[in-house]
Amino acid sequence: MEPNGQFERAGIRLKRIRERLGLTLREVEARSRRLAKRKQNPDYIISRGWLNNIENGTYKPSLCKLYALGAIYNVHWSSIFSFFGCNVSDLAGIRPCLRLTNRRCPREKFIGKKRRIRQAQTELSKKSLELGVFGLGLLEDGDIGVGVFP
């Protein structure tokens, strides 16, 4: 696989973080194995060779691998994603042009019914937004099917 310019730059950034932390490829692999064992999912394992290919811009990492690198390097997952051009902050501007009109629920489905929303439900939503559990677009029209989850 040919190196991609963006992946190559992302790999260089990841390598710099790893070296700044004083971690070897072998140590990253060992830590990823511990994470995979704890998560009970082998998709979190990062082999030395695989990481070397990422750092050289040859491979594109999966979500589990990006998550593992963020956890091992103590870098938030959204920062790691941004290295590869997936900027979470862009979602608010992009989301309106991607909406599917047939998936939107009529507003009266949520507002017109005579249901009372319990205080605990609204507080949970507010707290989730503050913690970044889901983006604001999730609650814009009450259409949970359009939201993005981490």
C-alpha cells in the first residue's frame, strides 16, 4: 500500500508522541494487549509491525486501534481522529447537508403528545452533552436516529 500524505503526517505525529513518552514499539504492543484483554476484544491489539506501518503512513487505523493509541498515549480520541482528518468539531457544519429527509420524524411526534418529561431525563441529557457523550445535533429535532455516538 502506498503512503498517503495525510496518513504519513498523522503517522509522524503519532511517532513523535510515542517517542516523547519514551515508549518503544514493543511497549506500545504490550500495553495494547493489556487493553484488549481488559476490553475482551482483540481488535485493540497493536502489533509492533502494524504500528510501524501506521507511523510510516502506509496503513490506516481502525476505530479500535485509534482508541487504543489514544488510551496508551493519554491523548483524547478526538485529537487522534483529527490527525487523520476526522475533526469532530466539523460535524455541526456538515450534518445539515447530510440529513435524509425520509428519516426525519415529524416534530409533532415529539412535541404534540401530552407527555411530561421527567426532570431526571433532561438532567441526564444535559450532563451527557457537557461530558461530550453525544453531539448537540443529536437533540436538535429530537431525532435520535440522526445523532452521532462516540
